[in-house]
Amino acid sequence: MLDILRKKASSWITKFLLGLIAVVFAVFFGYTGLQKSSPNAAVAGLVNGEPIFQNEVDQLVQNQTESWRQKNKEEIPDSLLPQVRQAAVNFLVEDRIIRDAAKKLGMRVSEGEVYKKLSTDPNLAKDGKFNAEHYKTVFRPWFLNRTGVDYEEILRREILKEKFTSLFERAVYVSDEDLKNRYRAEHLKIRVKSVEINPSKLATGDKSSGEEMKKRADALAEEFWPLFLKGKSIAGRLKANNLSETESGLVGIAEAGSLFGGAFDAEAVSTLFRLTKKNPYPPSPLKVGPSTWLVRLISREEADLTALEKNRDEELKKYKSGMGDRFYRSWYMAERDKAKIKINEQP
């Protein structure tokens, strides 16, 4: 049974903290907030008049602290608890907004849809097949006893969100040219040579101020850039200033931050990936954070469109899914901004 719970950690219900608290390891212990709250239950907040009950928030926080305890063999730091609670509240606010929107559209989850999800779940199979009797008499009661929530109620919530968010994906239109352009951008790789001029890393024999070091870095960039453009060796001058020229490996846009010491600057990355063999230099040195970068394109490896044609359906599905998710997040943030949300102070 515990193996099933661990496998179910990919459920959207159990992902409410992922991406919000990077150091937290989420393990599924059940969304007991789905259980019915008594009429006198304490209310933690309201979303368009619909209550979020305090026991829901408390249970999600408890589940997460238990996850932390099992993973790290220690109690979760007190400093993280406000973030855990805020993530739980955010999750419940999103749940209420989705349910409200789905209800207005007349969306429902049928018993047939629940059964289909159950019967096709390999984690619920016994001897390779879904065993309805084993599910009803063993797993479902055990799950309810362990988590305090009916397993099928969890599935209904998952299915409802899947149906609702799929509307955004289905609304995405992708032309053949759009797909090719995206594939080209995702699979293009470049190799560059670069020099990072960081004021704090310059060799200095005195105790210059930060402002003085910045001016010195700007002066060096101005001095080296014309020589760099002409391809002249500046190794000696770089070494004298504790600088060096480095060459990257082949890098795709997803790893482009590595070209700037781990910092990702969208404008600088866009400039780099527009460089060509004919025009291997950017118009000027690139500013990323405190550093100035002198960059030259060494090679450019274009995407293989024959590979796209072989996997066209898969790539199209991936593109539409990504676009649909972005549209959904945009919709949700707009709905959240419009919603009447009142969250009570933690007692």
C-alpha cells in the first residue's frame, strides 16, 4: 500500500509545494482537506464566498512536515513553516477558483470517468489486472483509514482539473511553421568563446572601492573589445588583470545560463542565439549582472528537421501542452486578481 502512495506522488494534488519551496521533498499522504468539515469548523479564509477551512490548511501543513521528517530524519525548520502554510493556502485558493469556474461551465465528473481512471491505473492492479473486489474491500477502506479521505474524491478532483485545464490546450492552434520555428529554437546549439570582466574579480594591488573597480572594468571592456573584434590575441593583457578567455561546449537554449556563469538574461541569450557564422559578434559587449562579457560565436549547429518529421505528433503535443499550461497560468492569475479573497491571519 505504501508503494502505491509513493507512486501517486505525481498527482497534481500532491504537487502543491513543488516549485514553491525547493528544499521540501513532497511525499503523498492524502489530501485530508477534502473530507467534509463540520458546520462549526474554523474558517481560514474565503474565496468568492466559499470557505477554506482551517483543518484543510492544518492537514496540508501536517502532511508536508511529516514528509520532511521522513525524508530528512529531523523536524522541519521553524523558519520554513510560514512558507509551507502559504503554499497550502495558495493551493486551496486555486482549488476553489478552478471548481467555481468548472461549475459555471457545467463540467462534471461521471462515475464512469472515475472507474476508467481506476481500472487503467497500473498501481491499483492485482496480478496484472484491476481487481474491483480487492480495491473495494482492501485498498479503498485502507486509504480512507490512513488519510481520512475517500480515494475516489481525490480522483474526481484530479479529473475535474484535467478536464478544465485541457480546455486551454485544445484552444491552442499551432501552424506547421510555428512548430518548425519552435523546434529550431529548442534544438539549436552554439559554441562560443568569451571573456568575463567582473569588477570583483579583477587583479588589484590596492584597496580600490567598488565604484573604482567598476570604472576599471568598464575601461578594460572598452579597451579589449576592438581587439577582440579583430581576433587579435589579448591573452597577456587578460592574464595581467586576472582574466581569461574560455570556450564553451555546444549549448542549447535551455542551458544558456551556463554561458554567463549560471546567470540567465533573456536579452543576452537572445542576442547570442542570433549570432551566425557571417556575423559572429554581438553589436557590443553584453552586460549580465555585474559582469561585462566579450563574446564570439565559434560554431552553430542547426536543428535537424528530419527528426521533427519523425516525431511530429509527439512534438506537436508537447508544444500544445506547454502553450496550454502558459495560457492556463495566465488565466488563473487574472482570475485570482479578480477574485474576492480573504485569508485570516494565522491564529
